[in-house]
Amino acid sequence: MAPSIAFCDKPRRVDGMMPPPHRAWSEVHHSVAASQRADVAGMMNERALTLASGLHARLGQDCPLLVLDGDMLRSLYDASEERANNLLDCGGPAPGCSLYGFMFDLQIGTALSEQSCLAVTALQIFASSSCEHYDLYTAQGTWRKKDDRHLPGSKHSSCESAKWRRIATLPQLRHTCNIDSGPQMHSLWLILPEPIYLTHGTTTALYLHSSDAWGAICYRMLDDTGCQVQPGVETTANSYLRVLTGTFTQSPVPFQDVDGCVCAFAGRLEFDVVTIQLEG
């Protein structure tokens, strides 16, 4: 478990942020079976049994047939489509801290059982320049141990080499907001058509990049120099999700000019809790 420390630079308040676009459960987790829905599965089974235990009105009081009418079925379906609106706010960026790319690590928090995993479904980011195109990459393990063998398209075949892979995103809800009541910043939500799943005992690295402009990704500093905080330290967390330190990249070419400065992700992460389907 990575340590957490007190930082010199605190997360900044952001005014005017928009919530993520509303999406039903089936829109987000269309590849996850209904039996894996951690937030509704138990409740749905209990409600269905309770509501189906009455006798059928048309067939008489003595009929043992258990049914659900159309209204009840619609209610159950609507309940199964609701999401918990889980957001982790990592705070606003520091003034002047924006570059072409930023990479950081994620881990599961302490509140989830071994039968649950976490699905990251969207990221809200800040930018000092208005950019149209963003790329998101993910890899198993921390970004600190990734070199050119791990780049997309690498021929390296070692089983220890977890490759970066590109994740599709849908930029939505572009708007401006104020950081600590200061100058306006650009912000947008990057929606993930396929969630990134985090499991117990693992670290997952994310890398955001845009070739559009120097100020495509904003971040926040943890100290005055970026050299006083050790990598792998927790920067923001709740009981479900932990965000660890990261660093920025200074080139319009992805994965080039990776800096040694240790910084923190600025923005918000949307996530869902999902049960793991066990074998046998």
C-alpha cells in the first residue's frame, strides 16, 4: 500500500464545473452481465421475490402462480439502470502547470470486497488551451516502470512487459470554469465507451496526451520543486479509489520527453462498483 503524506500545495477549489453526462448502466457496462451489477443485484433479487409473492388477481385467490405485471417489470428495469454517481474530486490545477501529457497511477480503495472491482468510466480534465483531440492510454503496473519496450506496437515479447494500450474516448461537455476564483480554465469530460477495470492488489497506469497544444493537460504540484515527493505516494483518495503520483510529458509526440518531476492529477474521476463473476 502506497503511503500518503501532507503536501505543501493543496488541491485548489474549482467553480463552475459541470457534472458528467448522464448515462444508464446498460450504456456504460453493456459488456457486463446483469448478475455482476454490484449496486443493484442483491436489491433486485429481494424486490422481485417480495413483489412476486402475491396471488394472481384474475386466476383467483387459490392460484399459486407468481407474476410480475408490466408496471412492476418497468420499475425493476428502471432501478437496474440507475448508477450511484460516484465521483472522486482531485482538485484544480496549479497556476502555469499545463503541458502536452500527464501520466499517473490508480489503485482500488479499502472499502471494496474481494468480489468487487472498480470501473473507471470517465475523466474530467483541465486545459489552459482549447484542444480538440485527446488520447488516453492504460497499462497494468505503474507508469514509473514503463520504457520503450512498453509502447503501443512494441515487438518486445517478455511476459513481464505490460504494454500500454490506447483507450477510446468521447470528449463531451466542453466548458470554462474558475480555479480559486481566478482566471478561467478550459474543462471537458472524457467519456470512456469501454470502462477501465481496477482489481485488488494491482496498479493501473493512465496516460493522457494531446498533440494540439502545450497547455492540453493541467496538473498540480505537490511541492515547490517537484523533487521532494517520492513516486508512488497517494495524492487523492476515498474509500473506493486511490490516485497516486504522476508526471508530465513535454513533447507533442506521445511517450516522449517524460519528465522526472513528481506531480498530481487534477480533475475528477467517475467510477462504478462492479461485482466479479467467480468461477464455479
